[in-house]
Amino acid sequence: MSQEGYTAGFFTTGTMTVDGQRLVSRETVTGNAQGITEVESVNELLPDGRMRSTARYLKGGQWVGGREVLYVVDPAAQVIFK
């Protein structure tokens, strides 16, 4: 699957692939003021039901750490449509 997006003054073009329980996204970045030229993100379902989302960035020819987020189901949460 290909994706394109334009946000915050820069443009990305990339692909997403499914690898088992992981969704892997690789994007080429054009016009980023901080010099980021690629982004790789991985979303995966963990055995305990949580979802982990990580990202790293290619800046100046080197991969630099980005972020890691863990999503946990809140059993008390309710979806309310307005």
C-alpha cells in the first residue's frame, strides 16, 4: 500500500507492509527543515493485547531514535458518538 501526505511544510511518500503482527511503514521525506529524509515506523500487537508503536528517523545519514508508545485497552472506556 502506498501513502502520500503533506503536513507541517514537508511531504512524505511511502509504503506500508504487513509482517506477521507488525505493520511497517517506510516514508521518504522531502522538505523537512530539520534534515529528516526518511521515517520508519512499526506498529505491532503484543501477546498481552497491548499495541506498541515505534518510529525512528534518518537525519544526516544516520538513524536516530524517535518515539515509542504503548497503547493499553481501558476496560472502563466508553465510545460516545455525538
